[in-house]
Amino acid sequence: MKKNYQEACEKMIISQLMPVGIRSESVLQAMRTIPREAFLPQEFQLIAYAAKEIPLNKDRSIAEPIVIGKLMQACELDGSQNVLIIGDASGYVGVLLSENARHVTMVDKAIHIETVQKNLEICAKAQNKSFDNIAVLACENLLEYQPEDVFDVIIIHGAIRQMPEFLLKSLSPQGFLLSFIKKSYICEFTKAYYAIVPHATEPLLQKEILGECSLTQNADFNPKPTFKF
């Protein structure tokens, strides 16, 4: 990471992340290590560490640093978890998570996966490291994606209107799903998992609202309605 980007990254951590309670050293160190600018279009690299969401194309973006920091902190990764992230069109969040996860699987449409692979190569070269604990998979219909493995953490990047509960079937017994549910002008950062509750004979789905934020909708989880005549 070039000196000017290093300084901008440290200012981001001190002025944006730490004041809102993002203090996990493993999270902060990952954000120091992985160069955010390497995952952005060239025209946005100079504002890589600004407190804003940055567009990648007409319907995808990289969330602002605070949102990503809160997401990472909520994952509580300790090096033992298998993580699935869907819709990370740049690969940035997946690479950040790979710093503290056992394995990360990134799934997106082929057009975005090409970008993810390119960015991984750029980042690996810049960091002089390989990302052996990352797998990248293409899926043309994210709403129909059926994971073949079981994951401790599943993440959907980008705002969605409704939680795809079919993904919950791919959680480990102690696993959880993190998503951003669109509610009017804001998104509810939501954690979903199964838990034993009093008087229940089997685990029941629980949902926790971890906070609110603004985030661009993931168009592939929010298809436009079609009209039939």
C-alpha cells in the first residue's frame, strides 16, 4: 500500500471505525493490511477511504468502511470458520474476511467473478501473498444458488428486500446469516440463526437487528417485476 493510502487508511480507522465501536484488533488489522483501493475502479481510488459507499457499476457497490467494519466485527472470526459471501462484486469483503477465517467462498455472477479474480491477482501481487483459503464460484441466478457445503457464516453483500431463508439450510449448527434488509430509506443489518427457545421441541429461527445503514440494493437479489399479458 502506497504511503498516501496508508495514511488515508489509518485516518479512516481512527476517525470512522473506532468512534462507532469497531475496535476488534483482528478487524482493524485486516483493514490495514488489505488495500481497499485495489478493488475499486481507477476513477474512485483516490477516495477509497472516504466515509462513503463507492459504486462499482450501475447496480453494485463497495459499502462504506463503517458498514464493512461492523459486518466483519459481527462475524467474530477466530480462524476456524468457513464463510460464504454472496454478491461481493469486487472481492474486497471476501479478502478481508479471509484474513481471519479458515476458508472463504465467494459466489457471484460470472461477469462479477471475472472482476473478483482480477482484483485478487492485483492484491496478491501487491501484498506478495497468495489467497489459498479463498474459492471463487460463478452462479448466474443468485436466488437459486444452493450451497453444496455447510458454512458457519453466510453473508449477502448489498441491500435485499427479503431474507432468502433457503440459505439457512446451509448453516452449521452454531452458524448465522448476515444480511441488509431494505426498509424504506434505510437497511436493517440483520443476523439470523436457529436457536433452542423455551417450550420448543426444535430450534426456531431467530432474527436480531444489529443496526441500521444505507446500502445500494443488490439487483440480483431484487429482480425487477415482469408483466405478463
